[in-house]
Amino acid sequence: MLRRFSFIAVTFAILSAIVLYPIQGHAADEKNYTVEQIVETTIAVYGGRQALNQVRRNGDERGRMTRTGSDGRAEDVTYERRFVRGETADKDKIRLDKKTPTIEYSLLMGGGKMWGIINGTVFTPREDASSEFKNEISHGIETLLRYKENGATIVLVGKEKHKNVDLFVVDLTDKDKLKTRYYISATYFRVSWLEYQVPATAGGTPVQFLRRFYDYHSSQGTLVPFRSVLLVDDKVAEESRIQTITYGVKLDDSIFQNPDAQTSQANP
């Protein structure tokens, strides 16, 4: 029933998007698609800009992931991601709680700053953990869906066929000059996967990241991929599965606060 509803919702969104963003000239001549039409249609398929701003103004996502280390060992992790959306991405508040077999900790982003909490104590995350958290925020589907609000630029690279599937290839560059390449289904107008590079350390080569998205379902009228797989330099590094996701949930602002800052304010 859920899959049927998702299909109907997506089909309706595509038809609505085509009406809202018509192709100039012959409708069947795909070379006339502009990058704005492709991305705006994609936004409509995911729920539409207005609905995304209203429904996803805050949320609570819980799930599991399997991480594969450089030694080939797999580690199971449970996570909870809570967020409050700002007018732009740099005003968002995000808290990611992770629990592994050996440790439990939180990573937070707000006001342009990032920090961690473990056992109620604030700490500075390691560079690899910090980079991973920032990459998830800067190189995601939300980045594409909010490109206008965040002042990003989009460019149509072209159209490609992978395993007999037609895909639009779109490059997005944000205000910090971070670039993400999106592969968008030319049939369903949803992101099949995205790619980005992270600069190498001195003397090294850039690290290539690729995240694929699967199991799309409707969640409160917006489209969400419930499974994703991250590859790093063509090797599977992580598989994530959303178990529950709720938008519009009331979140106490204190969960996004830095305990040290709260203490200093209470004891000037």
C-alpha cells in the first residue's frame, strides 16, 4: 500500500512539475531542458519547495548503519539525527547521536561551529570525524533541494546512460566552492547517486566519494530514500538504513546547545 501511495505521489508530482516548468519548443526534444527545469522538477517530485520548507522545518531520524573499516572489519552503528532548519543551511541546527559497540557520542553543528559531546563533556572531534560529518551536510540531496535558498550555482553537465537508465548530470557549487555532482533519473526526476571529491593531504591524491540512494518512499508527503550506500575510492565504506523518520516534531532547543557555553552564561 505504501509503495502504491509513493508511486502515485511521485507520478502526480512529476505531472505537476511538467505543468509548472514547461519545456520551451517541442516537448519531446530533451535537448531543450535547462538545468533550472531539471532541478526544479526534481524539487517538485521530492514534495515541492513550499512543502519541504514547511514539513521538513525540523525532524527526528533514527536508523542503523554498517561501517567497513580500512581493515575490512564491519561495525554496526545505531544513530539518531535531529535537526531544525534555518533560512539557509549555515543557520541549521543539527545533532547526530551515534552508538557503537564500544562508545556513545554526539556531534553537533550550529552557528557555523561544530563540536562533540561524550558523557556530558564537550570535546573537539577528530579531523576524520569532523570531515565526515561536514561532508554529510554539504554533499547531500538536501543541498540540491535548497540550492536557491543557499545561493548555490547549478550547471547541466549533460545526459548519460548507465545500465540502460537515462540520467541528467548536474554539478552544484555552493558558496564555499564545494562541488557535488548529481545523477538524476530522466524518468522519475529523483537522485540516483551523487559524487564529490575531498582534497588530499599533502602529496596525496583527492579522495573520491560516491553515495547511491535506494528504497524511495513517501514520508509525510515528501520523498525520502530509506537506504543509501557510500563508496570511498570505489570501495563500500558505509550502508545506512532509516528505520523511522518524523518531521514537524517538537524539539527542545537545549539539545542543540553547547554545555560549556550554557555554563559560562549561567556563571558569568
